[in-house]
Amino acid sequence: MMLVAEHNYPNTYREFVKMFPDDTACAAFLVRLRWPKGFICPVCKKTSTPWNESRGRLACPICRHQTSVSARTIFDKTRTSLTTWFEAAWHVTTAKNGMSAKTLERTIGTSYQVAWMMLQRFRVAMVNSERKQLSGDVEVDETLIGGVQQGGKRGRGATKSIVVIAVEIKHPKGFGRVRMRYVPDASGDSLLPFVCDVVAPGSAVNTDGWSAYNKLSELGYTHKITKLSSSGDPAHVSMPGVHRVASLLKRWILGTHQGSVAQEHLQSYLEEFTFRFNRRTFRSRGLVFRRLLEQAVVTSPTTEADIIGGYDWKLNIK
Ligand SMILES: [Zn+2]
């Protein structure tokens, strides 16, 4: 079996079309991503070169078990062709700001429903279960999504959706990776579990003076508090990372998604933003496309019922 070299991905749309002319080519690519060291039979667990049966099915030459490359992945039991899935993955990873379901529908000629379901499933796959916690110097702060803040007040607990953001701060300048979570309120019960989930113990966590963060030092972090001065310094002076990321996030929701993000799906959008932001320095957008497919073949299937009312991110948030 041919192994997929690390550089094996299309760099341009022209290369993409050439590389994936049909479902067979897409399936072959997924086989190599899913089993980079050779096909492993899910039943007898032996490594072999599988027989290619019709309709993308693979058969183990040792025990004759039949499987398919899409079984137990986000492509499981899909009625959408792999070429359509690949086309969607290409656009969502190579367009600078991704694509809304509406734009995707028009771009690849599916129904809105199909475009929306593919995007939602890709967002689940965008959360790499093996991603590492943030570390070093990390800023943590909340922002409000879904409307314009009024009166210049921070408005904790207002009617908008609260999103807590963590950003790695690089020295002398620049930002590293981000994580974000939609939380029901700005209490310690909502904010502290987020920090514990996404920031490695021992890191320096910088917050404002909000009392909900008081326990951070007890939880194993070096807690640095930046108090906003009473003279009304804008928040970005003390929290440049979170301020920058929050404004990019808001611009993305307003621009790409016309500001129409339902609260029950907000976390999905946050995960997509995070996936793209954390790969912003990749040398090729084609590599981001490849990474998404790599994650898609190790992500368990989600049903429409799992997704329609809002995906339960507690299952794999980290
Ligand atoms: Zn077998």
C-alpha cells in the first residue's frame, strides 16, 4: 500500500480537482489517511492490503471481514458523495474566513440542508481530541457575542451570549493558540472549569479583577490580575490577546455568517473559528484541508439528531 507522504495535499483548486476526480480517488485518499501504516482490519486487527470491492468497500484478505473507509467516521452512512464532502472541506478550509452554509450551498450546488449538515459535522471533526492544553502566558477574559454592548459597560450576565476566551501570549509579541467556550454565566462554576480544561497547570493566567477567577492560584496556576483602572482604560490595553481575538470572532460572525448564529450552535462556530485561527500560520491552506480530513476519519459519526438541536460539546470539549 502506498503511504501518504506528509506533503501530499493539493495547493490550489486546480490541483484539488486533478487529485480528486471521483469518489474512488477520495476513498483511496481517506484509506491512506485513516490507516497511514497500512490497513488494519477492525475484526482480526491484522495489517494487510485490503481487497477493493465495489462501492468503496474494503475486504480483509485474512478474515474476509468487509468494511468501508467511511464506517465509524463522520462520513458514516452518508448519502452525500465523497466528492461533495471533499469539495466542502476544500472551501471551508481554504476560503480565508470559511463559508456559511448558504454560500456553500450556492458554491457546490447542494441543498442548504446538505451543506449545513456537512459543515456541522466538520465542526465536530475540527476538535482534535488530542489537542494539547494552552501553556506559558495565557490571557483569559469573557466577551459578549450577539449584539452591540451598550453604555460602555462590560455588562456581565447581560442578555447576550457570554464567550470565555483563552489566548497564549508570545514574547516579545504575538499570539499563540486560542480556545473558547460559550458559558451560561460569568460565575466561577462556569469559568474555572474552562480554564482547568484548556490551560495546562503551572501556566501563568492573566485575568482582570473579576472575583470568579479568585481561585485560580489554588487550582495550580500563577494568577496575574490586571485591574482595569477606574479612569476607564479600554480593555485592550490590558488584555491585548483576548481583545484582538474577540474582535476577529465578532467580525467573522457578522461577516461570514451575517450575525445569525443560533445560541444552541454557538459552540460549533467557536470551534470552527478556533480550528482556523490555530492554523493561521500553516504554509499552505491545502495542508489545513488535509488536517481536517485526517481528523474527520478519526472522529466518530454524529447523527442528524445529535446535531439539529445543538451538538453536546461536553462529549469532546477539551
Ligand atoms: Zn480481518
